[in-house]
Amino acid sequence: MHDYELFSLGKDDSIKDTQNMILVPMNSLSQLGMEIPEKELNRNFVRAMSKRFASIVTTSQNNDNLGSMNILTLFGELEEYEAQLKMYDQEEEPV
């Protein structure tokens, strides 16, 4: 429970890399019979996000998608957003 509650993302951590950081403690808790509601899991995950994901997190919170979204769906959406950010960064790099 300690690892789950203190979960946080580093400034440069990718979404793909962080999936295990949240899924490992979540699965451990599940094996102990402690089920975490999807809404709470999603909120804990987005709370730990760096500010580069602020716009998509705010959009999800405003649309209240976090309560009904599966954590793997959330990871997928965040990975798509992260790929777009990388594409924009590459376009802005001087040639």
C-alpha cells in the first residue's frame, strides 16, 4: 500500500515506463484481496503526472472520464498524447 500511495512520476519518465511503477503495487494489493476502485486508481495516477501532461489530465478531469475509464485505456490515451508531444518537439528542433 505504501508504494501505491507514494507513487510519483519523474519529470522525464515516459508513460510506458511508468505503467509497471503503478501496476506492480496495484497487482500486489489485488493478490492480497485489496481491490482499488478504478476511479481512485486513475486519480492517484494522474495526481502523480508531471506538468507536461497537464492539459490532457485537466481535460479528463473536466469530462469526468477518470471515473469510468479503465487504467489501461488511460495509459493508452496518455501514450498517444506523449507521442504527439514528441512529434511537436521534433518539429520545433532547429535543422
